[in-house]
Amino acid sequence: MTKIAVPDPGKTQDDHRFFGQPRALASIFGVEMWERFSFYGMQGILLLYLYYSAADGGLDIPQATAAGIVGAYGGAVYLSTILGAWVADRLAGSERVLYASAVIIMIGHIALALIPGVAGVVVGLILIALGSGGLKANATSVVGSLYRKDDPRREAGFSLFYLGINLGAFFGPILTGLLQSTIGFHYGFGLAAVGMAIGLVQYSFGRKGLPASSHEVPDPLPRSEFRRYLLIAAAAIVLIVVLVLTGVITASNLVTIVIGVTIVASVVYFIVILRNRQISTVERKRVYAFIPLFIASVAFWSLYQQQFTVVTIYSDVRLDRTLLGWEMPVSWVQSINPIFIIVLSGVFAMLWTKWGAKQPSTPVKFAFGTAIMGLAFLAFLPFAGGAANSTPLLAMVGILLVFTVAELLLSPVGLSVSTKLAPELFKTQMVALFFLSVALGSAISGLLAQWYAVAPEQLYFGVLGGIAIVLGLVLAVFAKPILRLMDGVR
């Protein structure tokens, strides 16, 4: 294994060379930006590839089943953060797992680009899900290692990190969608592979500047335990293969299985952390405080992630995408949200920095984020059930602006608070817990998309929007008790 020189952590945390943030943040900013370029670029055309007819270059899978697959894949990406976090905390350290995961992602995109049909989808999505899970939790953990817990730049740093994510998310769907609509799906998938390769090269040069803590293994697995865990992993792979071959796991029920697995994993993870005797009383209270935030996050992501299922289908059928006589690709709709993120993330970062200790607490931010996400769904109601191409593009832009405000109140805040509430022994795995809420929400979004296929649109958007608003209000009511459990963390 290549040895990496590590700088003094104190010097790294006192560095202000990257827009007032540590210079090492630029390396993580870059690799995450290109990973998001490839991830969202591919995801922008994935659903269309699955349900478009063979004549249009697709696989002709029924629309509801295709939406379920996309939801299950989205859930699997975030579910695999458990594995990435465990490997980091017990075997290799966050930085090394991040690097290896970027390589796996690139190979997955190459498989999607070069292997035709369902085989390419299976191989590609499995590799991308595994790699993305490893990169997500560990990139966030490495960003957290750049700051002391009381560093006032921390929230602003995560907002800048989030800006990198959304630069990639903006350009990815535009360029892959352009290639897909002009020369074919596989060229779009190929461009995603090229983007990840660029990110990998850039990160290879910058990884030497990361602090020593990003390379540490907090809870090393004893060598005597290696064999047992290898046997468990092999048994799990064999079981999955058998279930697929015997028809127990199918494309139509995959999303339900992912939801069940994610719920079980989440409950087990909370129990394992809370029952660990090495964490302090304060750390345990903070984990309890994370539970209602976890639930709110699930509700938020089950609506937000429908950008890749329901909103994609809606944009393909209901949205008027004509601009001066030219019809823009469906995937370009997914670049609207990143535009607002790019514009507003700096504004939010400035606000949090300016307000300092006076800014709203994390539970209040979560409450507003969840409720505003519900309002975004209610904003579909005036246009729901309309004729083909009847929804103005400007209306969709407005709705996605509301999506963005909700996202900025919850997503970067969730990443940050997961590192602040984490017990010392579970630094990366606590981030994985936050991503488990995203996993569960993403999978639920695929299941809800199947309901969208049969329910009246007014009922669909009205019920889901109303539920999210109620959950947000309930969280706001209990914000102060949750804050007390957080014991000094805001």
C-alpha cells in the first residue's frame, strides 16, 4: 500500500487558503464535484434508458418497474455507505477508502457504456452503488477532519463542499443528456466515466495534503477476526445470487427489499452504537438526539429524490420543454436544482457565518426543510392532471427553487451535524447513518413512484405534501428537547 505523507493536523485546521477554508478542502471539493458529474449525469438518463422503447435506444422496461429500479438503486447507493464506513473505521481509514471507491465508480460507468442491455445495467449499477457509497461517507468524514469541532468555519466549509457537489450535478445531466439525445445512451454513460477519471487524476495529486486524522483507523479489526468477516461476506454474496436465480428477488420487488433491508440496518446501527460501552453518557445522549433528525431526513429525501423518478416522468410527459422551437432533453430538468444550489449555497454559507451562534439550531433547520419540501409538492397541484406538455417550464423552475431552499436547510446541515454528534469510535459510521436516512428516503421515492403511476396526480402531490408539512411542524414543536439532548451541539 502506498504511503502518503500527512501534514500536521493543527496546521491543516488553521489554514485559510481556499476561500477562507483549509487548502485541503479543494482536493475533496474536486473529487466530489467530478463524482457528482458522473453520478448525476448517468442518473439523468438512467430512467429514460430503462423505460424508453428499443427503437429509441432503451430497454423497454415498464415505467413503474423502471422507476422502482431507479429508486432501489438510489437506496442501494446510500445503503452501501455502511460498508464504506465500516471498512474505513475498521480496516483502511477514510482517505484510502475514498480513493479506492473512486476507481470502482469509474469502472462501473465504463461497464454501463460498453456492455449492452440488462447485463450492463446490472454490472454497472452494482459497481457504481458500491463505489458511491464508499466515497460519500468518507468524503464527508474527511471534510469533517479538516476542522476542530468548535471551528466557526465548519458550516461554511460544508456549504462550499456542497457547492462542488452541485457544480458536478449541474453539468452532468446537461452534457450526458445532450449526448444521449443526439448520438445515444451509451455515449452519455461513457462521458460519465470520463468525468470520474478526471476527478480521480485530480485527487491523486491533492490527497497528500490531507490531515493525519483522515488516514487513521479508529477501531482496527483484529487480524484474528479477518477470516470470520470474509466468510460472512462470501455467504451474503452467495445468498443474494441464489435469491436472484430462484426468483425471490426480482426487478419488480427490488425496491421493497431495499426498503426492508435499510430499515433493519438503520435500527441495528442505532442499537450497536447506543449499546457500545466505550461511548460516554454525553455521546449517547447525542445519538438519541439524532433519531428524530433521522426520521425527518427520511421524510425529506422520500420527496426530494423523486426528481429522479416522478419528476423525470412528469417532465417527459407533462412539461412543455420547448425553447424557441427547440425541445430540450428531459435530463436538463435535473440541472435546474443545481443552478439554484450554486447561487444560494454561498448565500446560506454567508448567513450561517454572519449569524454565528445566533443562527437557527439544527432541529429548527430540519423542521423548516421538511415542511418546505412539502410545500414544493403542493406547488404541483395547479398543474396536476393536465394535458401533455401543459405545464410551463417556468412553473417547474419555480417548484425546483422551493426544492432547493428545503435542501439547503437540511442536507448540508445534516452532513455537518452527523460529524458533530458522532461518538469518537463511530466518526465515519455516524455519517453513514445520515446516509442511511437518504437510502431509505431514496428507496421509498421509488416505491411512491409506482403509486404515482396509478393514483390521480392531485391526490398524490396533495397527500405527500401535507404529510411532510405536518412532520415539519411536529419537529419544530420538539426542537428544544432535542437540542437539550445534543448537549452543546447546535
